[in-house]
Amino acid sequence: MIRSKSLLVVLLSAGFGAAALQVVHAASPVQPAGHPSVQQLDDDRYPHMRRALHDLHAARDTLQDAEARFKGHRDKAIEHVDQAIQQCEDALAEG
């Protein structure tokens, strides 16, 4: 029962994180030419996005460690977290 609640918390957190990333990504202005790429920026730039990416990786690790007995829901949750990670990385790449 506790593991089921933990998985539910992780799934909800990942879902809210993915939704927040989509809102942030959609609301961010287009970067003008001549601005440095994300690779050239210090890690203190975009701290919320970097923290979200860190949290998504942690959520993925937690889901990966969960038992595989949830009728495919765990695997689907991992797929969604992977998509959220990709969206976050894409958003950071666009800066």
C-alpha cells in the first residue's frame, strides 16, 4: 500500500512537472540571434528549469526502481517522464 502511494505521488509530481514545463516553454520568448547557447551559460541561469530537469531525472530513477506489477502503468509513466525530460532539455537548448 505504501509503495502504491509512493508511485502515485511520483506520477502526480511528474505530471505536474511536465505540465509546468509546457507552460514555461510555451510562454518563453524567442531568443534573439547573438545570445549565447545554453552550453555557454553558467549553471545559475534558468535555475527553475535546471531544477525541474534534475527532479524529473530523480522521478525517472524512482519509477525505474518500482516493481513492474502495475499493469503497464509504471512503464507508461516512465515514458511520460522521458518525454518531459526531453521537453525540458529542448527548452534549455533554445534558452
